[in-house]
Amino acid sequence: MLIRPRRTRTNQAIRSLVSESRVTVDDLIQPLFVMEGKSVKTPIKSMPGQYRFSLDYLLEEIQTLKNLGIKAISLFPVIDEKFKTTDAREAYNPNGLNQRAVKAIKDRFPEMLVMTDIALDPYNRDGHDGLVDAKSGKILNDQTLEVLNQMALVQAQAGSDILGPSDMMDGRVLSLRQTLESNSFQDVMIMSYSAKYASAFYGPFREALDSAPKSGDKKTYQMDFSNAREAVREALLDQEEGADILMVKPGLSYLDVVYQCKQASHLPIAVYNVSGEYAMVMAAAEKGWVDADKIMLETLTAFKRAGADIILTYFAKAMAERLHRL
Ligand code: PBG
């Protein structure tokens, strides 16, 4: 035999030398849930190790993340039922929970990158990402864009570094980019949830925010999981409309989509390792059926191998801790 691929697997030193993909703390964004109140931290049942934090505890958590070398967080507000309306007006309240949290985080940690979500679901009584027509039940695309623009403005004013439109309305990236440009927020980035699939993997997240749609599903705006070429089309559209970073979501079942988007665009590609993916690993680990730490490393490395530059993951903190231990 001339060729023995096992030679470069002989020991850890040579394996490290030939290793093609590696996850570093620089690649990670930690999603965090913020709620009203003082000194409260309520566990999210379906996401062991994840919490809804009141703002004071959230700041403590961010200090811990910062000490671990994490440089970016993505914020999701738990909105009180009494603020949920059919016009989702709380979404653009300059003093709303999300905006107060962003201000507080940026005041205390100016160098921490804060990403905020652009979609109506936490604020919409119907639980949908867009406005719902009362008569037909249809999700109204262009009317929703107006609300998203307002949302973008209050978030940018609060100090958000990256807007994450996760609503999948047509034309939203252009609409947001124009709004930012014409209001002197030209430096605010847009990480577009370009290829966001209608997925059962968001279940635990909707529990965390109590944001599940009250009727119907999200299939008229989120993508059909059968499609990959359509994802590339969405990604290229967002690129043309002025997105800075393109995202694929969920992650593990969509590595082919990550790969294809990476080939199709020169923009950085992000992937969202979503709540259901996290929940499955943690549930199996609690039963003693898998090793959560090893699965985390294998999963996150797979995202890098597929071409992701950035990973949004509930494992960010645990992964950073692991990297420190090594
Ligand atoms: C809201 C939003 C969702 C997630 C991120 N932003 C849920 C949804 O679209 O229903 C899911 C994140 C996760 O499951 O971890 N537009």
C-alpha cells in the first residue's frame, strides 16, 4: 500500500495539524432571554441551562460571557401578555423592555455586540411574525414592513449593533436598510435570517417567549423544508437588498443549505443552532444516552465544516467554558 489515510490519524498532534475546521469563541453568539422584574432568573423547562433573566441578572450573565471571551449576544424579550396587541405597537415602544435592555447592556458593555430581533411575534396577539388581516387571516406583507421599520429605528436608537430580521416578509432587508440609511444609522448591521424554514425545531423557543401562533402556522412566510435552491434565491435577494451577513436557520438539518449559501455569496454566513436542537441534546444527555459535551463539539464543528462563519447557539457559554478548559 502506498496510501494509508490512517497515518495522519495516528496521534492527537498530527490530528490537530491536519484538522480542517475548528470552533473558536470568536465564532459564537449567545442568544439570551430578558424579562421584566428584579433579581429573577426563571429556568426554561425545555431548554435545561437556559433562563429568562431580569435585566440586573442579564447584565451579570453578560459579564460572565464577556469573561469567557464571548463578544456577541442576541437578545429576545419576554413580552407581558398585556402588551400584546393585534397591531404589535409595543414592538416600537422606545421604552419597551427590549430597548431598555439594549441601552443598559451597551452602557455597561460598550464593546459587546448586541443583536436584536426584528419580527412581530413577541408583540403580536396572534403570535405571528407579521400583521394578520382580521377578516381573511392573511399575513400582510407590506403593512408589516412599516412596523418593522419603526422597530428598527427604536432598536438602532437604543444602540443595537446588529438587526436580525427573522420575519421572512418579502422586501424587508431593503426596507430596513433604507430606513437606517435615511436616519443616520448607516453603521447598523443587518444579519438577515435569509433562509428561515417553517420548522418544528422552534418549539422550546416559543415556550420560552410564550409566542406560539394562536392560529395556523408560519408556512406562508417561513420556507418549506423541502427546498434548498429557494434558500439560495432568498440569500442572494437579501445580499442585493443590503444585508451584511446571511443566516440559515435551523442548523443541523440544513447543513446542505449552509454549504450552498456559502458557495453562492461572498457575505459572511451565519447559522442558528435553534432551541429544539439544543433541547434534544440536553434531554438525551439527562437520560444518560449521549454525552452533551461531545455532541456540542461535534455539532458546532459540523457547522464550521459546512461553511458557517458565525454560529448562534445556546451552547455558546458551555462551548466557551470548554475551550477555556482545554
Ligand atoms: C421569531 C424567532 C423565532 C426564533 C428566533 N426568532 C421563532 C419563530 O420563528 O417561531 C427561533 C429560535 C429558536 O428556536 O431557537 N421570529
